[in-house]
Amino acid sequence: MDQVTLHVPSSIANDGPGYDIFCLGNKDPYLAVTATRTQRGVTVGVQSLYTPPSGRELGHTGIIAAKSFLTESGIDGGIQLQYNDSDSGYPVGGLGRSGAEAVGAIMAVALLYDRKLTRDEVVIYSARGEPGEHKDNVAASTNGKFNIVATSPDTGRASVDFYDVPDNLGMAIGFSSHQKIMGTAGGRRILQLPVLAEDLVYQTGLVAAMAAAMVSGNTNRVLEIAAGDRFHEERRANIGFYGNFGGDPFGEFTRLKRQLYNDFQVAWAVAGAGANMLALYPKNRYPDGIVSAISPVVVPWFRERGIEMRLQEAQIAEEGTYDYAQRNYNY
């Protein structure tokens, strides 16, 4: 096989309290990746509707991940990667774009050079292209669905469990005009401060309860818990990472969250590192989606703070790139 084309779903990490642990696959937008065998090296071409922000090079994580995998696997050959977001409008910054690039690169190398990888191995090799090798976004692009990332205390090796989401769980994305004051790597540095024991216990309880609710299909419990993060959202909000929310940034943001939950049963959380947002809601209450219901509250709230927030219905991906390779290339 000399050429393959793959579809890589976007992803939404953290999903409320699950920092670096939870991630949802998002069916649309997706990244199309066409890869061709070459004699040596890794080259990249990109066709995009978007201009990357300063300091961001599209396809860079794919180069890093592919080079690392080629070297570690002893593959005598190279690959040319062509990324294209023109059909789905995959934005630059947010929704796991860098993770999708890396997953597309690893799956392409594995197919072209007949290397049989497990799903966990795809996640591990793809994460080599991400800051800190975090695995949440690449897990969801690999598998779709709802992913839980864990590391073995015995081997130190990461593994991913993935599950269908509750049938009644709906999702919408808020695309923010706010430009982050630093990249994802900088946003991760903010979180290195010590964590109080009481916050650790609180957050661990949320993570465990939300995982159980997702797996058991309890939509109401998911919505009750998903907006309660006390770790990453607070620290980033208070330095203006998501925008200028006022003199009490996280307090104001929390009041918005409570209003949306109390009035609409909507769990409002930051999508990944931000500044995009995630809205989870019960489909039986909003069969036509949540956007028209909450826009009169959400859009003015952000506009008063100098931010345009565009809400769009989304659909959780039922499969990831690994499944796409199995279905189309008998991987």
C-alpha cells in the first residue's frame, strides 16, 4: 500500500472535572489526512480554511509523532502527510486539532508500513507530538466516544477505556472569539501550583461520579456534576485565559454556570484548554437542540465582556480513526 486517506474526529478534553483524564470524540469537524510513502523523512502539506495564530505551525505535531514512531520502529522509509480541513471547517486552536494531526500521522504510518498497533499504542505514539505527551485528545481521536485515560502504577504505561455515551446526552460547542494569552503548553504551566487536599478530594469525587454516570447511562447525574470543576477552570479563568470576566473572574463564570444549570439543566464547561466552551444537555428536554434556548443568555454574557460566542450543535463521534482504518483498510 502506497497511499491512504483517513478521517480523524475532533475532540473535547476534560469534559468538566476530568482534566487530562476525560475526552469526548466529536463527529464534526474532522480532519482528512492523505498519506503517501516516501523514501525518507516526514513532510507535511496543509489545506486549511484557517490561518494559525502566531507561533503555531499546522501539521507540526504530526511531524513530531511520525518521526518518533518511524525511528523507534526501525522503519526504513518516510511519509508525506497532507492535511485538509476544507470540508468540515476544523478550527485552529481548540477541539484537539494538534491531537488529530498526530493520530492521523501515526495511523497512516502504521497502515503504510504494515505495523499492527493496539489502540493504546496509537494513543501513546500519537501523544509524543503533544505538549507533555498528554493523551486525552489523542485518545478520543483514536476511539471516538467517551474516553478515560489512566496510567498503570505498576508499569507506568497509559491505557484508555472508552464507552458509548448515554443516549439522552446532547452536546453543543461555543466557539469563542477570545484568543488565548498563551498556547496550550503555557496553559498547562498554570496548573503546576500545589493542590489543597480538600480540592483533591472534591475533584476526585466528581471524576469518579461522572465516569460512573457516563458508563451507566445516567444523563441527569452527568449534567449535575460536569460543571463543577475546581482545578483547571478556576486557575485559568483567574488569569484571563478564557477572557476578561471581571474583578472576580471564576466567581462570575460560576454564576453563569449555575444559571444555565438551574434554568435549563445545561452543564456549561470549558472545552479542553479553552477558550471554546462545552454545553451538555438532556436530549429529551431539547429534541431540537439547546442553541436557541440558551443563546439569549450566553451570547450577551460574553459580549458584555468583549467576546463573541457562537453556539453550534455537535454530535459525539461513534467511532475514531482506528475504527475508520479497520473499516476501510481491514486494519
